[in-house]
Amino acid sequence: MTEPPAQTAGQSPEDVVLRLTDVVKTFPGVRALDGVQLEVRAGEVHCLLGQNGAGKSTLIKILSGAHTPDSGEIWWQGEPAAFGSPQAAMKAGIATIYQELDLVDGLSVAENMYLGHEPNTGGFVARRAMRRGAAAILQRLGHPEIPVGREVGKLPAAAKQIVSMGRALSREARLLIMDEPSAVLAHDEVQNLFRIVRGLTEQGIAVIYISHRLDEIREIGDRVTVLKDGRTTAANLGAKSTPNRELVSRMTGRTIEYVFPERPAARTFESAPLLRVEGLTLPGRFTDVSLAVHGGEIVGITGLVGSGRSEVLESIYGARRPAAGTVELNGAKLRRGSVNAAVRAGIGMAPEERKSQALLLGEPIYRNVTLAGFARYARAGFTDAGREREAAEGVTRDLDLRPADVRRPVRTLSGGNQQKVVVGRWLLGGTRLLLLDEPTRGVDVGARAELYQVIRRLADEGVGVLLVSSEVPEVLGLSDRVLVMREGRVVREAPAGELDEDTVLDLVMAGSLLDGADLASTAPEGTAA
Amino acid sequence: MSTASSISPTEPLGVHEPPRVTAQSWWQRDGADNAKRNLALIGVLLLLLIIGAITRPDIFLDIERLWSNELTVLSLASSIGVITVGMTFVIISGGIDLSVGALLALASVWCTTVATQSYGAGAMVFAALAVGAAAGLVNGVLIAYGRLVPFIATLAMMVSARGLAQNISGSHTQITNNKFIISLAGDKFLGVPYTVIIFLVVVVLGWVLLNRTTFGRRTIAIGGNTEAARLAGINVRLQTVLLYVLGGLCCGIAALMVVSQTTSGSNTNGDGYELSAIAAAIIGGTALTGGRGTIIGSLLGVLIFSQITNLFVVNNLPLDIQRVINGGIIVVAVLVQQFRVTSLWRRPASS
């Protein structure tokens, strides 16, 4: 057993704003929380680490009043507390910023910030007071350039997040819970987020920060609490002093962070490329993109959100119709803007947003696995569930998917296993080119390593892989060849071995207009829809 | 803090996300929720029969009279039932079809014009089915390729189809005395009217189509997640068109049933059928959001509404009260289902 580092001297007990002891929460069939301890001090950034399924989301829901714990104690600002409803938690000063921001797209920035507690006189909204208040809060967050009258749906993701934080401030929150706030942000936007978080903690606000990215926790965190299987396995570790190995081992029982499969030595491909893209252009998104992928090769594309990387992938797949350029698979030109043609030619894609773009959450695993090919198992239009299940079971065994019962609804799987379902879909029926958009987003460390293995193995079997990721180490570690995109153009192409993280980050951001400070005017119009 | 230092990793390291799978019983399996809901609906139906036995023991406790009474219930349910089968497909795909009642009227008028009747029974059947399918095609094309919201497109079709029916018939009831058409409702096979047999055949075909064919799978897929279906290579637009054609075709079949039962075609036929069909599908467990629903559930929904009507009729109760009760049943059925869905949603809650 490792002793957590000694408490920082000089902290008086009243600095502790939130304390949880032995909190337990069970759902039918699952013990989601099984004795959670947590202690958060005013003015600190307290990081919560844990794999998917460790109980972080349940914990957040308890703190935000969406669930009530079965047993255990919650002390809030020195008094025992029970938040029966989200309203009660908000009133007490706990605000939660969820991964899927809960803003109303059709309302303005100011209206969103004061949603549910609009300043009013006799039922009439005091619009001017509201706008003034909203502007003051944005000023406090260091983003006065966000127009308070703008419809929230028209703001980029980063600005929406700031509006979300503004909403918390409008309620005088003393504790801010942020669930993977960086997941929707590009690298430089994350820096900006950190600036804001630091500003908040300086004002004495406590922040619970949840992230899968260890480097972020190092940068922004003060202390770390680690959850595993609904239990606190380590509390109050120093965020900067605790070695990665220890954090990861507390989380997973493993002592490694990213493990990339071994990359074959740099090769030259004699044969013609599997995929050849020439001069692909989609106005406003990307211009004149040319690339090639050989069978057995993993090619990675990296760049900021808005650099056009996802749109390139979607255009190759036919989900968007490019204005110019050609896509050839094995020398045969594909019809522009037709997913059907791409799938028939042997292209598969795992899109960026698993839940909204790839899965039927209520349907069983096997039906999700065979979604792109149930017709293959059908005879004269009649489906054959038995053969489909058999095929899906082969895939789940191959990918070590858990639970193994393919009749379970996909909704009950963790993020990593859901991603395996999406990738597994394309293992059936001779996919020759696999397009992967952010394959490990929201996937925990352990499952990541497994996914990397799967991707490399597919390549070894001769499948060409084109991968998009905003995580530079992932692209560098997994790919054979790397393309760096900036503002819709490929600015560099090189074997992965010749690039390092700093070089790539330089390329990604050099001369970028996206300097984080001027969100409202220059940020891209949201991410790939 | 003492709690902090006392915490140690209690499990052996190296265990990664233990699968929380417990042995599954039959009621947790694929489709078990649907089975449970359908059992509940059958329970409601039995309850209605028991109420019948208490209020009119002379009918409901006499095998012969009960048989003929229930055949009446099924006969009255058959046209709305066929339409509900089509509606169930459309709703499962995430759409809605408000034009079904008007399409029934239009098809019934079109197949009973003097001109159509002069070509005989075959022409009448063809006219009804073709009119229904063609109007469904227009619905589908407007929705899939014109990108109209299904509610708007079918609302427009509802208004104009009813108007066209009025125009063609001149608001007159068009009598038919075509022997074949009349025999559909009048003649029986093994004691069961042909309309009821057609209804049951449509239900069976609908069940097979939804549960055992690629057509059905595509329907559920685009209703469950349109974008996922599209990115998996499913031709969402074509499927949408086909679904509304199917819905229209069902209206054509139902029109023939109504013409046979009333020996006439009229532009007032099928009034309010769209809402009855939607209501029956919904209490049968079809989700208005798409992706979920069963043919059996819809069938039971139709039968429950018909049985209630029948109870009111045999007890000489005012039909206005019955409408109030029907409304209440819709609310209660949906409330019960919402409760179920929420509890389903909460179960896998962690992360």
C-alpha cells in the first residue's frame, strides 16, 4: 500500500467545502458506487480519475442532485447535506458542466446564463439587467468578446463551454463540477479553459475536474482522487508530484499509460496505393487535399478542430459531397457524396460521435455489429438472426468485447466497448479501408491499448487505415505515416518516425488564427456536423 | 485526513473492468420487454371481456353469441387495424402519417366511381391499392427528397386528399353493388368474414416484414438512429419512400374493406382514423421517437379500442363517454411506458 503524500501544512479544516464518506449507490444489478471518499477544498482543482465504469458519472449525478445515495455522508460547507433534486444542489452552490453541454441552442447567451432564475419584475424578464449581468460574468471569465445577444447554437463549442461556466457563476456557485471539459476542445482552446479555471479558483471557487488525459491533470490539478469499480482507491494525491505510473496503476491495476503496438520498419510499397485522393476540395472546410493509403498501412491525420481533418474523412466516405477532386479505391473512382458506393467498394468508417452517428443504443450488440451488412446474412430479403449472432460473436471474441453476450443492448456497454462494436462492424465482410475518426475519444486507458492492438492487427492483415485524432501522441505512436492539417490544408506529410510531438504541435498551430483569445470571431463554425 | 490514508487498493491489480454480467433469465433477453408489454395488453383485453361478462352475461357467457360478438369486434377493427400496421412501420422509422384517413376516403371514392366500377372488381381493387400507394409515394418523396417534416407533408396530403375525394364524388355517397366487393365483408370462410381474414393476414405479413426481413431491419435502424444508419451504408431516403408507400398501400386495403362493409365509397370515410391508428400504435408500445415498436402491440392496441366500443354498444351506453375513456387509456398507457423507459435508462447509469 502506498501512503498518499502528507497533507499540505496550514490547511485548516474549514477550507474543506465538500466531504463524502463511504457513499454507496446501487442500481438494479450494478453497485455503481461502493464506498466513495472525496474531500474538496475551496480554491482547489480536484481531479477525479477513473476508467469508464469506475463510477465518476454516478458520483457527479449524486453531487448535482440527480441521484440520491443509498448510504454514506455528504458534508457541504461544514454541514450534512442531501440534495434531493438538481435545483436543490444548484441552490446550495454546486454547478455541473456536463460533457454534452445542457444549453438551449435557440436562446441567447444571456438567456442561457440566467435560465431558470431570470432577473424579473413581477414576472417580466428584466432584459437589460440580464444582459448587463451576463456581460459582467463574461468579463469575469475573461471573454467579454462573446456577444450576450448571440444565439448559443451559433457559437463554437469552446464558447458554449464558457457560457456554461457563466451560468454556474450566475448562480453564485461555490463548487464547479466539470465532466471532461476538454473533450470538445482543441489544444489551444484547452489552454484558454485552464486560464479560466485558474481565475475561478483564485476567487475561492472549488473545481472538480474530470479528465482522461493525465497531462491535463498535471497541468491544472492540485489534488487527485482515483476511483476504480465504484471505490476510492487513492485520495488526495498530489496532482503534480504523483508519478504517472502510480496514477495509472491505481486506475487500472496496470503500470503503463499508452502502449502502442510495435510499428513495422519503414517500408516502401511497390504496389499501387489502395486509396488515392487527388485534389479533394470542400469550400470553407478544406482545399486541395491529396493523399494515398496503401493496404497494410496506417496513415494518421492530425490538426486542430476545424482544420478540416474530420471533413476530409467524411468526404472520402461520401458522407459529404466535395466540390472537386477524386477518390479512388484500387484504381476505381468512387461516386462523389455516396456512402453507399463507398461501403460497397469496401470502405468502413467509425465516425467521431459514437452515440449519435454510429450506434443504435437500444438495440442488441449483434444488430449493431451487423448494421452495415445484415443483408449479407439474409436470404431473399429474410434476415437470419442466428447467423448474425454467430458472426457478431466471432467479432466480439476477436476484439475481447465485454460483456460477451451479443444480445445485450449497446447502451449498457462502456465507451471503450461501444467503440469496439463500431470498429467490429467493419471486420465483417471484407472491409479494405477503414476510416477512424477519433477512435479513442472517451475511451479509458486500458481499452485504448486494446484498440491500438486491434487497429495494428487489421493493418497487418492488409487493411488500409486512415486515422484522425486530436491527440498527437496517438497519431505519432500508432501511424506509419502522418499528415498534419492546418486551416484546411495538408501542411506536412512524413513518416511518423521522423516527427515528434513538439514539431507536430508547432506545425498545427504555427500562424494559426485560432489563438484562443478571440473566440467569437475566428473560431470555426462548430465541429463536423 | 484519515479516510484518505486508510484507503488501499483492495482488489489485486491487473483486473481491468470486470464484466458485470449475471446469468440472463428469459425476461431479460432480446425482445423480452416487448413480450412483457404485450402480456400486459392481453391482460387488459381479458379484463374488458370480464367486464363484458359481468355487464352482459347473456352475450359474453354464451359461446355462440360471444363468437359472433367478437367477430363483429374484429370486423369493425379490420380497416383501422390494417391502417395501424402501416402506421406502425412509419412511426418506428421515426415518421408520422396524418393522411391515412383522407387516403382511405380518396381510395374508397376513386374505386367506386361509375367509370371504375364499369371495369369490374379487378379494376376497383387495383384503383384502391394504386391510389393509396401513389399518394404514399408522394408523401415519401416529399419527405425523403423534398426534406419536408413528415408532420407537414402528410398534413398537406390529408387536407388535399380529402378535398380531392370530395371533388371526385361531388360529396355524394357512391353505391356499389359489385358482388365480389360486397362479398368481402358479407361472405365467410370457416365462419369468419373475408375482411377479418385479410386483416389477420396483413398483421402476419406485417410481423414477418418487420421482424424477419432486411426491410424491417432498415426501418428500425433509421428510426433508432438515422445518422448511424446512413453512415452504415443504408439508403435512408429510398427506405423512407418505401415506408410511406407501404402506409398508403395499407390505406388502399382498408378502403376496400370499408367499401365492402358499407357497400359504398364516400369522401367522409375514415374520418379521424389517423388519430385512432396513432393511438393504437402508441398504446401498443411504439415510440413516437422511432426505433421501437411491435406489430403485435399495435394489433392489441386496435383490439382494445374496438372491444371498448363494443362494450359501450352492447350496454347501450353513450358513445361520447367512450371517447373520454379512450383518451384516458392513451394517457395511462403512455404514462406506464414512460415509467418503464426511465427505469431502463437508469439501470446502466454509472459512467
